Amino acid sequence: EAAVTQSPRNKVAVTGGKVTLSCNQTNNHNNMYWYRQDTGHGLRLIHYSYGAGSTEKGDIPDGYKASRPSQENFSLILELATPSQTSVYFCASGDAQGEVFFGKGTRLTVV
Amino acid sequence: QQKVQQSPESLIVPEGGMASLNCTSSDRNVDYFWWYRQHSGKSPKMLMSIFSNGEKEEGRFTVHLNKASLHTSLHIRDSQPSDSALYLCAASDSNNRIFFGDGTQLVVKP
């Protein structure tokens, strides 16, 4: 089965600090995505990538940067974390048909 | 404005009953639709996909798609308590961006 691994799984950060969320996929999928999910709600697209070296803005990119240094790795960076960025973050990779495979999520709390 | 809208927000059905969930996209650039299921504390997993007009059935699950109105629905017959979850509708556009709705929280009562 498709494998997407996120780290860390839980993170507490201080307001104004820098946070990096990492994601690794072994599916050899070109497309990768970062979403956030707030309690009881759906997924909102932050950034996505079509392959190594590419990053594109999703629906809610403000306050976030992304980096895709290789086919396997896709990072989400919060340069100046704020409490409003407290959420669960999901990384995913997508196959050619568009099916998306998710990691287990990272629970981020900004205090 | 969110590209994918789902209704109802929540749904309670008795065990053995039929659950019907709806999803519409407001973006005419959307090509394909998926339904994902997310159990509490877990990550979403793809349940069914539908790419062309009509109906698709897999076991107790049936999806319908009307591409002209960009409306899809998911029907679960003989609902089981294990079907209780958040059901997310997703749509992709020609740039392979995948957008999700806010979901329908389904509770199946024994």
C-alpha cells in the first residue's frame, strides 16, 4: 500500500518560532499536498507540488512556505508561528488518477 | 468561497438504514470526484471515485454523478455502526489540485 510518513506526529511551538513539518513518500507519486484540518471540519489545501523543485499555492497559503527538494520529500514551513495555525496537518501524495494517500497527520499546537 | 460544498453537516441513521450524502462543486473547472472516509483520530482514506455521469456501486455503497450540475451523492444501505465517520467529498481540477468539502458527520445508532 502507498506509504506517506509525517514527522513529527505532535509538536508544541511558541508564538513567533519557526516550525518545519516533514513528509516523505515512497509511492513515487509526482503530486504532493499539504492540508490542514481544524476540529470537525474538512481539509483545506495549503500548498501542493507537481514534482521536485516545484511548489504551488493552494487556497490558504498565507503564513506558510513549502519546499520539495526531491520526489520523496515535501516540507511545510511556518516561519513565524501564530496560535491561529494550531491545527492538524496532513501531507498526502497523489497518483496519476488523482487518488490521494494521506499520512497519519501532525498535531501542531502554537502557544 | 469553498469549491466543494457538502450536505447535510451531520446525519444520524439507525443501524440497517440508508444514509444519503450530497456534494456539489461551484467550480466549473472540476473534473473528477472522490468520496473519502475518516474515522475519528485517523487519516482520510479513499472510499469511492466517480469520473463519468451515472452510478457506480461497490457493495453497500453507491455513488451518483451528474457532471452538468457538478453534483455527486453517496448512498450507504444497510448502515452499520462501523460506518460512523466523517465523509469527505473531494474534487480535482485540470491542474490536479484536490479540494475537499467540510464533510458530513455520519452516526449510525445501534
